[in-house]
Amino acid sequence: MSDCIFCKIANGEIPSNTIFENDDFRVILDLGPATKGHALVLPKKHYADLFEIPADTLAEASKVAKEVAATMKKKLGCDGLNLVQNNGSAAGQTVMHFHLHIIPRYVNDGQHILWKPTSPSPEELVEIKNTILG
């Protein structure tokens, strides 16, 4: 897409702090990081979200994320990491180009990339299951 900022970054039209690149992906440092080393895995082809990206490309994005995460653990000494992928504005997606966040985590880093668990009844869970499977 000619007006997609992540397409422009992924394809080198806009400078970025690239930490990994191959023929299909560019991994850049996030400009508004949650923690030191927060990066984005960007496919060079445009896919709006999880529902548009082909399964094989999604698998490759996961492989890239794993490789970059291993390097982060070794070089940055992070204590853990989050992989986050948002789909749609209700889920926090602000740029409609598939991307995978790699967020290094450090003990006492002050981030809370979690959710507040709810308490559905066993009957509600069965109803949800049946809706999904039905």
C-alpha cells in the first residue's frame, strides 16, 4: 500500500533503527518502546492483520521473532519477553499493517502487559465453546 507507513519503513523508504532484515521482513526498534529493546517484526509485503497474512508468512514472522528474541536475551540480558500481536482498533492496533511486537522484559521494569482475568461460569464456558464450534 502506497500510503502505509510500515510498508515504507519495512521496504527502506523511511529510515529506521533496523536490528534484523531478510528478503521478507525487517525488524526495527519501536519509537515508543515499552522497555529497552522493544522491537517490531514487519513483513515487507502489506497485510492489514492476522486475518490477511498467509499462514506460511505468519510462521516465518514467528521464526524471525524467535531469532531476534534469542539475540535480545543474550545481548540485552532481559529476564523474559512478551510477543504481542494486536488485530483491530479494539485490540490496540494503531497501524493497520501486520506487525509483531517483541518486548524484552526486565524484573521491576514497571510494565504491566497483562489482563485482568474474568470469572465465567462453567456454563458460560460451555456456551462459548459451543458457539465457536457450532
